[in-house]
Amino acid sequence: MRPRARSAWVLLALASGLGWASPARADDPPPAPPSVTELTPPKLIFGGEPVYPASASGNANVVVEAVVGADGRVESARAVEGAPPFDVAAADAVRGYRFEPAQRQGKPVRARVRLIVAFTEKTVPAPAPTPTAPEGPAPVVPAPTPSPAAPGTPEEVHVTGRRYETRSPTEHRMTRAEVRLMAGAFGDPFRAIEILPGVVPTISGLPYYYVRGAPPAAVGYFVDEVRVPYLFHFGLGPGVIHPALVNEVALHPAAFPGRFGRYAGGIVAGETKEPSAKLTGEGLIRLYDAGAFVEAPLAGGKAHVAVGGRYSYTGLLLTLLLPETTIQYQDYNARASVELGDRTRLSLFAFGAFDYASDKKDGKENVLFASEFHRVDLRLDHDGDNRSHSRVALTVGLDRTRIQADRFARDWVVGIRGRHRMALGKSVEAEVGADLTVDLYGGDLPSIYAVSRDEYEQLANLYSPRTETASGAWLTALMKPLPGMEITATARADVFTSMGKVAVGPSPRLSARVPLRDKVTALFALGVAPQPPAFAIPLPAVGYGGLPGGLSYAYQKSAGVEVLLPLGFRGTAVGFHHSYFNLRDVFADRSDADIEAPQAKNNGPGQAYGLELLLTRKMANRVSATVSYTLSRSQLGSTTTRPAVINLFDRTHVFQAAGAVDMSHGWFGSIRTVIYTGWPKQDDLLALREGRLPLFFRFDARLEKRWTWRKSGYISLIFEGLNVTASKEVLSQKCSTDGCKNDEFGPLIVPSIGVEGAL
């Protein structure tokens, strides 16, 4: 199943984009009614410059409604008035603000506030700086009467509830606005997760990662809490959710929120954006695919409908260049929602993806990979009093994979989940939830007379009809004993059944954020993560029946520090040690990738440990930057027949650096560098300091030119290239008396020319 290397021409360029934006203003509310006369509103103490959208022109004000927690952090933010693309940029900016929390009778409380975020296009040189430092907090400007340019008078501050999602201290979150211009990500938030520390690639460019030593099959993927078999199209394809629908992507490497479980590695969770109050749309045509997305409010804003999708015509291009090869993919996303009241929303979200790859030999088509999945999620959300939130949902889905000999594996998925969050006091919140997933597996088996008995038993284990269930329940308590301090404790347990076998997997978790100084916070995370037996390569509808070998377990430990640095930089340093028991790794031999190979055996105890460094700067003063470094070691423990060895896919050093520069007049450029050490040589696994394959270096670049039209629309021409240095990756090395010869992969080059537009 190893993909073939393809060489291609590369476009390499660098330049930059448009605009300047002013900081936000928090307007004083009008006189409060008697019910909130004792409430002191939040006070803005830290707010960086919002990003002036590269596609925009002119000045604009956006009213953003934000929920400010009792610790002063923004829990959620959404634009309630304002036109695209300013509404998205304003909400993204407010999410990074910090406040002195609202107070009632001298005690911090959770509150909702509306702010005006003002955008001003830079047409003349900026005035001389004021004595206030540019990194300081944005001023709170009283406004008894609204500015004529303001789209509306901000409402009074009032205590209320809006859905608040539990977050883990060592998680990483990336919004679409942050990664849309990242070189090599092709505007896709899901593909950008590879830049995060702790994520170790298998092969450059392919979306299969180790996370803190856990193999790809141990990493769970979710979209709006719905489990999906994969987030990326086959090979180098984009994400399966249209980027215009994605609000943010989170990587949880340890101590996940209670609603996630059943994976021993990390969790990658995508979250869709809130419905837009305006008609919005996006379209993109590239060398190899085309996509579109449109969203519209209905019934005076009480209902919303969004539709999007992508279609690849890679097969047509390859037919001209490589007539023996076919690669296709497509996806669709559709969402409808209706407000059943001021605090209740009913949503229906349908999405799916299809991938197909084949080649021809002697005039006969050989299917290398054919997979699809579909999901329909019906969800009801309700915001109650006293910061409470409830959600119930029903999910129905279908997974299918076709492998050799035109055999299909199928899995009908039915799931139900529910959770309720409530306040148990002024500094304690709790969430209780439960979920149940039923998988109805089936497949096409060959005739028992067409294969050997051993082969038939192996295939029957993968494709025979069976019903599996996974049910879980959790209780999470979020405690805030002091301002800025958060302690999250979760008790979760899952029950797995398959072919008459039952296994119970406890999953306790504990994490904390502890402020040490004004801009320094300590981070801690502990957790236990069980997982049922998983197929080596994560494929839809393919897995082991009967829970062979029992559950796998990960014991996760990490500690670190987060520091707010000058010039808008934020840095984190986290040390981790994860222990793995009964976990199946990918292959005993890197060259062995046979789908129908005998069932993988459990590895002995393993471990991964290391240090993760991350330095980020969101777009401000026309420059953004992300630098990550992972120093780690992944080892497989000893067994009765094998001593302890280094993991075949271990990479000691992984370094990435990305930057973007906005240089006005619609030009925007970004670059990224990827460097990592090679795998251990298979003949020298016992060597800790020697026996490594050569390191790999890759350079990505992106150049964009935008033209605005009408009030907020734009048309953009994008040149982008992954691995513009045409670097080859060494997969193995064979030595003889005549010397050593490298087995190289690549160069894997992905050039892209595209035209993007938005309403």
C-alpha cells in the first residue's frame, strides 16, 4: 500500500497582504435594570490587535457577543452584527482577550458582554505611538451614545449561560483564521495539526501521525463530537470537512475532556462554526479539485442552512500523465438548524467522504484503496439557568472499505449521546454524560474452497458479520478555587462487547492550570486511556472481532509551563511520559503493509517520553509565526522473545517553523520549514545513539494576491507548494561489501494553483 513517488514542477514565491486594524472598544452598557444593579461588568485588561482581513477594504465595526468566565477568559465569542469577512476576524480576536471578570457582591461571576471591534484600513502613515505600550491592554472606552458608524447599541452586560466546552490544559487549538494562510496546509485547518509539538509524521506530507509515541490507529478523530474513521482524504488529499465550515481544530494529547474516550493516543477534534447571521459563500478551484460552500439565514435568522463540498478531478489529470493510475476523492457537508426558543437549538448535520485509488496491470484494474463514510447527526442543545447547558444527539452512519479481490467491509453505525453541564457553586462546575455506539459489521468473504484454511480464518476475523457495542459514562468537575486556577477531574469508564466477549476500561483523568506569576501558568495532566484492539492502519469498517488480546492502555503524564511573552508571543514547554500496555503498533517490519496480513500481536510494554516546545504569535502588526520542536524517544518494551528496542517509527528530533507576512496591497506570503531525524535502521534497533537514517528537510511556500469586490467579497489567486525543495525521504538502507544504498521515497511534491472567491 505504499504510495508511489511522483515528481512535479514547483512554484516558489513569497510576498504579503493588506490592511491594519484597530483594537476593540468595550462600550459601557446603558443603565442596568434592577435585576442586575449589583453587577460590575467585566473590564478589558488584555486585547491584541484584530487581524484586518486580507480580502477586505474600507472601515467597519463589528458587534461581538462574548461570554467571559469567572476567571476572566473568553469562553465563547460570536459576531452578532457586522459583515463578512470582518465578523469572523472580530470573533477570532475577541477569543484571545482577557478581562477582569464581572463581579456580583464582590465575587467573580460569569457574564455575557457585547463589544465593538473597529477595523480601519490603513491609507495614511500611522500616527506616532502613544505612551501606552502596544502590547498593553486595549482601553475600555465609555460610549454613552453609539458612534454613527456602529451597527447597533451594545446590550447591557448580564449573567447568562451559553455552551461552554471543557478544555484540557495541555491541548492545542487552531482556528481556521490562524492556519488558512499557513504554507503547506492548503488552507485546511485539519492538515495544519502536523505543525504542533508531539505530532511525529510517518512520511512527510501524508496525514498519518504518531502522537507522543502512540501509532495512527490509536488517535481518535471527531467532528462536533461525532466519531469518524478519518479526517483526511487518501494520500495527500485535503480534510473531509469544507474549511469554511470549520471553526477550530483541537489536539488533545493527554487527559482529554470527559466526552472523548476509547483511544489510547491523542484526540483530534474538529468543531464547526456557529451559524452566520448573513448570507455567506466561498468557492475554490485548484489544479486538482474544486469546492464550494454557501450558508444562509432563514425565517428572520431563526433558522440557518449551509451546504458545501469538494470534488477532485485528479483522475482526469492523471489519465493524461499516468494513464495506468486513478485517484479520486469527494466529500459533502450539509447543516440545518432552527432556534426553538431563545435558548434551544435543533440541528441536523450530514457529512461524508469518498476515496478511490487504483492502477492497471496488463489491462486489468487493481483497486489499491476504496473507502467511504457517511454521518447524519441530529442534535438538540439547550442553555438553562445558572450557566447550565444540555445536549442530546442521535447519530447514524455507514462506513465501507473495498480491498483486494473486490471485497467490501461494511459497518453500520448507530450512536446516542447526552451530557449536561451545571454550576454547583460559584467556583465549581460539573458535567455528567453518557454515550452508546453500536457497530454492525459485515463483509464479503471468499469461498472457503478458494483460499487456505488459515487465510479464511484470518479474513473471517476481519469481515465476518458481528455486532459490537461501546458504552461509556463520565462525570467531570471543573474547580476554580482561585482566580486563574483551574482543576479538572474526570471519572470515565467504558464497556466494550464483541462476539460474546466483554471488557471494561476505566479512564480517570486529572488536569490543572495553576498561575505562578502574572503571565506564567503551570500545566499538569494525568490520565488513563483504554482502547479496544484496532487494526494497524485506520480503515473504515476494518477491525478485529472478539476483543482479541484484551484492551490496550495508555498511562499519560505531563507537566509544563505557559508564558505570555513580549511582542504578542505565547510560549509553552511541556515534558511528557506515556506508558503503553498491550498496544498494537503498525508493523514488525516497515516494509510490510499487507492489509490482509495475519492479526497483529500485542506489543510488550512500551513508553514514549520527551519535551515539547511551542512558540506562537497570532497575526499582529502584519506578522505571524509558529515554531515547534519535539525531542522524544519511543521504545517498545521487552518480551519473552525480544529485548527492549526503539520503535521503528521513532524520530528523535522534529522541528517546524512557519511564518506569514502581510505587506499590503492584497499580497500575502508565507513559508514553512520541516526538519526531522530519520528512522532507526532496522538492523540497529538496539543502538540508542547510532544507526539512524539520514534526516529529512522540507520547505513549503505560499503566495496569494487578493482583489476585493463589492462590499466584502474577494477573488484571490493562490500559488502554493509543499516540498518545493524536492527533498527525498530515506525509508531504509541496505549495505553490502560494495557499500550502502538508500531506499528513497519521493520527491513527494504537491504544487497548487488556485482561484478562491467569497461573497
